[in-house]
Amino acid sequence: MEMHNNKSRVHQVLSGGLFGDHCSPISDTTILSSTGAECDLVEHIRTQLPYAVVNGIIAFVAYIIAGVTKSPAVLLFAVAALVAVMIVFNRLPDKIGKRA
């Protein structure tokens, strides 16, 4: 049981780090991505935020459920939720860059 808790803590730290890496304006990968794409840094972060926030929320909920149930089957819930959200995002019209 203690090994499960240690693995969960490692997963939580890595998830938080990845979330911060995608949303932080001082992250090296964010700066390099926006520079490589010849895109304004703030615009790049603005396009990253919806995906990062959705993944962060799903991970947060999955960790809460995993903590209560102590079941690794929560991973299936998280993956199914991510797939469902990506399907919905792909069907939404592209509104980025179309300001009135």
C-alpha cells in the first residue's frame, strides 16, 4: 500500500510540473515553442491554456478519486475523459485568431 502512495506522489508531482511547463510564460519550452513558431509568447500561452487546464482538471479529479478509492482503475476514467474532451475539442469550430 505504501508503494502505491509513493507512485501516486510521483505522478502528482510530474503532472503538476507538466501543467506549469505548459502554462508558464517563463518556461523554456514555452519560450522556445513560441519562438520556433514565430508566434507571440502571450498568444502561444493563450492557445495552450485550454488544453492544459482541461488536462489539469481531469488529473486533479482523478487523483481525488484515486485517493478515496485507492484503485488504479481510475486511470481508465482519466483516459476516457481525456479522449472524450479531445473529441469535443476537435469538433468545435476554430475561433482562435478570429476576434471581432
